[in-house]
Amino acid sequence: MNMKSVMIFDPNDTDEQTVTKFMNWMRDNHSAVGDRNVPNAQETQEYLRRYTG
């Protein structure tokens, strides 16, 4: 689709690991944040339902 990047959080990660992943993602994908091609929560859920069957 039109997604540029996806951030996946693992529930088994510690808070520190989650923050580190998020900060790395923000650093590497800062131009994608706020981009109209990045799906909102509803669009993401629909995408996942469609493709993870």
C-alpha cells in the first residue's frame, strides 16, 4: 500500500527497549511522521485484517 514505515512493539520488550526502538524509528523515519500517506489507526487495523488472515 502507501505505507512508508511501520513500528512494531513487542509486549515482551522492557520499557527501555521500547523507548530505544521508538527513538531509533523516529530518527530514521522523521519525514514519514505526519505524512498523509501514513495510515491512521483504523486504516492500519483494516490493513492488518486483510493481510495477516
